[in-house]
Amino acid sequence: MPDELRDMRHQVSKKSRDRMNSTTSQHKHVDMSDIQQYLYEVDKNKTAAKDVAQNSARKLESKELKLINLITDLEPYINAKDDAGRRSNSIAYLADVLDAVSPRVLSGQERRLLVDFILNRLESDTEGIGSSARALLALERLGKWDSTLAQRVLQTFVDYANPLKQFKLQSERYAILQLIDLLMARYRTALQSLHDSDQNLLPSFIALFEGEKDPRNLMIVFSVLQVPLAEWDVHAYAQDLFDAVFNYFPITFKPPPDDPYGITAQDLKDRLKGCIAASGECAPYAFPALLDKLDSTAMNTKRDVLHTIQACVVSYEPKTVNLYSVTLWDALKFEILAAQEEDLVNGALKALALIATAFSTGMDGPLTAYLRPIVKECNEHLEDAPTTQSRAAGRILHAVSSAAPVVADRIVKGILPTLFTLFKSSESIAKRRGLIEVLNEILKAYIDMHASGDALVLEGLKSHSSDALEVMLRAAVSAPKAEVSFRLASLNGLVQLTAIPKLLSEEEVERTVDAVTDMVLREHITGHGDIRAEAIAALTEMAHTIPQTVRSKAIPAMMVDLPDSPSDDTSYKATLEALARLSTETEIFDTIV
């Protein structure tokens, strides 16, 4: 017991102390009776024991009981050397009383003395350590600590409760973790200062949580460890910190039926992911370890790896990501080319796009180094189009181009020269279709960025826009009518070319609308090869992006095609259908009406 509390005890008269030590039925001290009753009830009826503690708290508030008397009367039980259970239950009584006490009942000095009392006790006796943590939580709730006291609380638990797994009860470890979590949340600066002044703190702090397995506890452990990872200088112990959290990867958890705590496997995965991604100091360990796990045959493990890589790329500094960007590309591309599961493909594509995004602002060198192997490999796959790999290359190019306008411009400059050379040198319609499908993926990236409000960089695309338009117009209009997939791919490309603002000249946009309108009005094919419905759908999409041109070019042509008076002729049915579809656009509707 600290000197201050001993002084408080000495204020109690000898007669009063004699009565405190008496266990006869004539004992007059209500607080002693409360502790005896609490110890009697706690192992049989915890609710009744709580009621006793709350009664003691009310007596403290009403001044019927003084704190010094409560502590003095508690001493014989809290120091029962041969009865660990009694010592534990005695500190539980103190914790329950403090938890029930209202603010302003205890003075600042009294709260400080109680903190000292609890911490001093822990240095020689950790029995009931969970209750000690609960008592400290209650005291902090009653009044904020200063930095020195917060540091001492953490240091005491690091020194005397290490590792926590020595305490077999989950509830005890949980209370300690709640206390440490509170310290991390409310005394960040103080604890960081403690770390800065004592380089031995962090390894002991890491060891404190070793071997924890309970899901509720792990939720706190991951949150606690994320603070030093994100905010402290952990360079010297980065691998130790990483190992401490990565030991749990991939984390699996199936909550029991009717789980009252509501913790899900995804909650744990998200917390663990946050730890791994919290510090770029972990990158030398995180990326190799994650990529090693990516080779797993378990699909769930692969998913967790991809999500964690994404988080790391977003969280780490771009200069750190740059060190691993090509290595990441080499590993992630196989998840796309192999295409085991669609969500795995999407996860890998997203990771590749995030890397490009990281380099898109002021990092010309890293962006060039990252895109070089991507462009090279995708160009190689285009040579064999159409294949599964060429389609995968198109998806890769779309994802990476969507990262930022400057990235899309780089991709276009690296891919389109090869694409058009291959197109012009091949007589295979299948190959040409495959190449146009890849081009459409790139164009879609521009449309997606425009829809998101990005200012497009059109330098590279403009230099090839005329080639793209000619290729697609020729395919859509002049290709054999039986080559439906080829014509539809080109029709889709025309829609996308006209949707990119300021890419085509006004004359080129008008040519495109005229060509698609002619497909609606002039093609009279029944069965295979009839793509008038798709052409009508294309005009309708164009009416969203270039309404003026559709209104001035397509509508007059369609109106001329209609007979002057009603007739049984069904040849203009497609024209009426097109006008009906187009009239859903407000600007077009006004013109038609």
C-alpha cells in the first residue's frame, strides 16, 4: 500500500481499527459488512454481489462511508496470502464499487491515490488483474489522467502482465485490453512520447499480445497494434510488429449461433488488414508474404490477399509501392490471365489500377517503370487475338487506364500503334474483332473517367481517333452481314467514340450518326445478321451524349422514311420503333413531337 494511503489509514482511531479487525456479529462498520457480503455472494450470485457494491457506492456518495474506511476494511481480504480467490474477489469488489460511483464523489487526490494503490499492488500480485483493469477504467472515467500517470499505467501492465496469455480467463484479458485501448485512444501523445524515450518499450509491448486467440480480444489487439504501426517510429521493430499481426493471416472465424457479440469473420479480417497496411515500414515483409499466400489453392485466402494488397497500395507511400510495383504486376497478372474466379480477377484488376493511381500525380518515373511491362505483355497478347489472354489484356488495359487520365494517355500511346498495325496487317475478321474489343475496353476507361468528372487527357487518343473511326465505320457498314459479332463490336466502338467529349470533329460525329441511322433505315435482313435493334439502341445511347447531332441528322432522315399516310406496309416498322425509343430523350422528344 502506498504511503499516502497508509497516512489515510493512520487517521482512523485505534478503537475504530480494533472494530474493523473484529469479525463478531457486533461489528458496527457497514462497509466491512458490505465487503463480507460481497465475498459471500460473488461466487454464487453475481447480480447480488453487484447490488452490494452499488450499495457501497451509494454510501460513498451520501458520505455515510469514507473512502479511507473502505480501503482499510478491504485490506485484510485483498492481502489474504493463502487465498488467491479472496484476493481476486476483493479487487473485484473495489472495481464494482468504483464503476457504480458517480462523478465528483471522489476528489482528484483520492482518484490518484487509488490508481497508485492498484498499480503498486500489481507489481507484487497480479491475482484479479482483470478487476484491477476494470477499476482503472472506472477511475479514468471519473477523471482524466495526466500524461505521466497514463504512461505509468501502460508501463505497469507491460512490465507485470506480460504476456497476457498467462491469464487463462478471457474476461481478464479483455478488461486489460479495454484499458490499453482506452490509453491508445485518449493518451496517444503521451504513449508515443514514452516510446520515444524508451526503445525497450515496443518489443515488450508487442510480446504482451502474443498468442491471443479470442475473437473479441483480437478485435482490440489489432486496433491497439495499428496505433504504433501508423504513428510511431517503428523502423527498428517493423518486422517484429509485422510478424505479430501476420501470424493471424489468413484469419478464419465462424461465429457461434446466436452470438451476442456480433463479431463477424469480416470484422476480424478488416482489422487485421488495417494493421498490415498501417505502415510502409512493413512493406519489405508484407508484399513478399502476401504474394506467397497468393499461391494458395484456397480461394478465400486469395481473396484476403488481394484485399490486403489493395489496402497496402492505398496506405503506403507511393515511393514505397514503387519498390514492389513490377513484382506485384508479375504476380497479379496471373490471377487475371488464369481467371479462376471472377471476383479474384476483379480484385487483381483493382489492385493494378490502385498502383497506377498511386503514381499518377507527380511520379513520372515510377509510372513509366510500372506501365512498361504491362504495355509490353498486353501488346504480345494482342498478336494472338482473339484469345482468352487477349480478352484478359483488354480488361487489364481498361482497369489500369481507368486509374487516371494521365495513365490512360500513356496506355494509349503504348498500345494503339501496335493494335492498328496488327489490324491493318490481318485479313482475319476474328482477329480484327478481337482487336476492336480491346480498343473498346480502353475507350470505356475514358468514358468512365469523364463520368467521374475527371479532365481527360486526349493527346494520345486524338492522334489515333481518325484511324479508330475509319476502322469501326468500315466494319459496321461494310463487313459481311453474317459477321454479327464483328459488326456489333464496331457499333459499340462508335457509340464510345462519340461519347468522349472533343475527341471527334463535328464532321466525324455527323458521319457516325449518319452511318448508324442508315443501318436502321436501309438494312432489311431477317434472322441472322439483322442488327437493326442494336443499331436503334446505339442511336439511343448517342442521344444521351450528342443529342444535337442525333436531332439534326437522324430524326429528319427517319421522318422522310415514313409514308405520307397510314398504310399496311410494315417496311417502316423499324423506323417507328427507332423514333419511339429516341423520344424517351427529352430533347429528341420535343423535335419528334
